[in-house]
Amino acid sequence: MGQGAEPRRGQAYDGELGEAVARAQQGDEAAFAAAYRFVQPGLLGYLRGLVGDDAEDVASDAWLEIARDLGRFRGDGAGFRGWTATIARHRALDHLRRQRVRPRSSALEQDVLDLPGPQSTHDQALEALSTERALELVRGLPRDQAEAVLLRVVVGLDGPAAARVLGKRQGAVRTAAHRGLKRLARQLRAESVTDETPRTLGEST
Amino acid sequence: MGGHRSDGGPAGRRGVHLGDSAYARRAARDAGDPLPRDPATAGSGSPPHPPGPAVVLDEAEVQAFLVAALTQGRIDSGAEQRAVAAFRAARGSGAHRARSRRRDDWRPRERRLTGRSLRTTLSVLLASLTLGGVAVAAIGSSDSPSGSDEPGRSHAPTSPPAPGNPAGGPTGAESVSSAAPPGRPAAAQDTEAHCRAYEKAGRRGRVMDATAWQRLVAAAGGERHVTAYCAEQAARSDARPGRTAGPEKGTGASGNSGKGNGSGPGSANSGSKADSGSGKADSGSAGAVSGSGAGGGNSAAADDGSAAGSDGSGAERGSGGGQTRTGGRPARPDGSRP
């Protein structure tokens, strides 16, 4: 039933990513930049789902740690995505803890809407709108489902890697990802058919 | 804020690839059309409750939507430069040579498992081979003494005298004399006691025990040589005790077991007087090898050994006997014999 959720993203460039990481571990600066460009989009998407508009800052913190500990890493391209996601998740959880201690007015949607301000092209505005909508949907999910969906779909980890990042059993993560995707699908479907058949609104939870 | 689209990056490729379809679907949705790739549900009149296949397809669409929406192709070049600068700093400070922790090992689990199992298999194999070799060696070593006792026993005395050299004989004899006192001093004291008894008995008549007398005669090589033999024994034990102890002990020692023959710490001090003692010791040990095989180290074997040793040193003793004979001693047995 969850066959559609099997991740295939990211694996097309995992070979290149693994080579870049290996060269970066030998000290190649350009290779590290290449690995950054490979990994950063998915990582940032995951962090947006976790911490919203603070994702850029958290990602910067995470990359400082990644750059520092790169020599410790062992694995290939897919493993590097899991490793970096683990580091980013720890930084995000630290960030959320600090935020709980001294809460701030987190007008998430407003910030996200303000984000594409400088880029005024229509394409990017549309992209930002969909980003805002996607974030709204994902952050409406329970935390475990949201994280499972983000790791599986956005970061592109496979089941075992996502389970390792989350520190949970693989079955639990698979179930959470499946439920989250199903729920998102219902909401999106309800949205898509709202224009013509409003009766399906009732069943969207 | 300085964002730019990464044109060459794979994220751009991926974003474009998946984003195109997502955008197309979203555009179709925005236009109010039903989902373009839902012909089944659309053709069946769009049931109010979404059936299973529709949910699955929606999941795939949701994934595409999420990917397109959340993994934007824009990369903040400033953030990238900061990350690269941190990488450079870490490389310069040597932080990249840090040891891997468990959480840093993201190698595929199959390879880690096979690697561990291969290592485990190799170590188990090595351990089993080692233990098996030890077991086989233990069987072999416990088998050879029990199965062939005599070769194992005779092998021990013959091999140590060979490296023992001239000085090895006496020193080995001395060490063994201290190591195995019961057989050796008994024989020497026996001879001396017999001699003393013979001297006393010679003066007062024959009260000496017959067996002891026979043994003394046998040791001397004849009834007439008993006086000379006893004189030589007394002279050797009085004047040069170490020298006299050399051949006799050597014979007795090798007659015993000869285990301590290889121990040569005293070879240096005995080197000065080893000229004649070496020859005696060699012959004595040679005689004792046969003696050990027959006797097994009891007093009789020690006697035989001493007899052989004395026979082997017959040349020197003959000269000694000549000296004692010139001393007028041989008259005594004749005189004592009524």
C-alpha cells in the first residue's frame, strides 16, 4: 500500500555525492562545496518543516558541525545524507528547546510569505506560495508523521536511514510516513476538489 | 537576500524534473480541471469517497508536491561560503583526522555486517586452528614419552653431552650430583667405606662382609688390585676432591638420568682441570648411557656406571696404580691373605 512512498529521490546523484564527500574528506574544498550543494536543498526543506523560518540559521549551525566533523564520517552518498540529517535534526531540536525557554512571536506563515519579497519574478513567487502551503500542511501533521514524511520524501532517505535519524524502529517510521502522506493527500485532494465539490470537505481531517 | 539559482547542481536538475510535473498538475488544478492523470476515477464519475488507488496516486502526488515545494533550487551563496570557510578552518586545525564515532558510521548495514562476519569468521578460524594445533601438539608430546619411553629417555642424556663439550661433562656431573644425591654419594661412600673396612680387616683378619668384599674386588678389577684401587681412591678423595668427584660423579650422574647435563654455568671454573677429567667424563657418560637404559638409576646402575667410568679412565688410574705400587702397598693384600 505504501509502495508509492518508497523513496527514489536523491539516489540518482548519490554516486556523485559520495565521490564529492570522499574527495572533501581528503581535503578538497571544491568537493565540499559540491557536497553542500547536493545536500543543502533537502536538508533545508527538512529544517523548514521543523523550525520554519529559522531553518536557514539552523542549517548554518548544522553545516558548521558537518564541516568540522567531516573527517569522522564513514559511508557513501546516501549515508552522508543520513549523517547530515542527523546533525541538522539535533541542531533543530536544540533550537526548538531554546525557543521554548524564551518564546518569540513566531509568525511562521507571515515570515514565509515575506521570504520571496526580494525575488519578484512570478515563478519564484509561485514557488514560495507553494512552499508556504506545503509547510502549512506538513506542520499541521503530528510531529512524528511530519518528520517521517520530510525525511523520506524531502531528504530522500530510505526506511532504515530515516529510522536511524529519528532513533525509532523502522516499522514505526514507515507507518508514520504512510499516515502522514495519506493525511496530506486527503487534504490536498480536498483542496483540489474544493472548487467544484465542497462536500468532500467534511471528510478531510 | 542574495539567493541564486544553482544552475549546475543536481538539486536544480531534480527540482526541474519533479517540479515540472508538479507544476503542471498544480496548474491544471488551479485551472479547475480534475487531476489530469486520474482518468479512472474521473471516468467512473468521481466517487465522493476516494478509493484506494486514488489515495495511492495522491500520495505520489503529495511527494512530488512536497519535493517541489520544500527543496527549492535556490542556494544561499553566503551560507555556502560560510560552510566552506568552516571546512577550511577544520581542515587547517586537523579536526578532520578525528576518530570516527559509532554515529558517524553510515556505511550500508549489509557491508558492515558482512565485514564484521568476515572478521569474526577469520578470528574464529584462527582461534580454532591455534587451539587445534595446541591440542595436537599436546597429544603428540604426551604420546611420545608414553609410547616410546626408552628413546625419549635415552634421547635426553645423549643430546646434552654433545653440546656440553669437554667441560660439559664434569659440570653436568656436578650439577646432577647435587640434583640427585641418593644414588651418587652412596656409591662413592660405599667404595671408601669398603676400602676403610678392607684396611681394618686386612690388619685384623677378614671380618668384612662377603658381598661388600666381592663388590670391592669387582670394582678394583681383581683381588690383587684392591689395595691399589683403595689407595688411589683415598689419594684422589684426599688430594683433589673436585677432580676425583669429576669422573665418578660423571658416571653416576649419567647413570642416573643425565637431565642436568646441559646446565653449564660451572664450565668456566672446571675448565682448568678438565684436561684429564674430560676424557673420563666422556667415557663415563658413554658408559652411563647404556647403564641408564638397563638400570634406570638405582644404586646398582650407579655402581655399574662408576665401574665403567673407572674402566674408561684406566690409563690414568694405571699410572696412579703404578705409583702406589711403588710405594710398597701391594705387599699388604699378600700379607693379609693368610
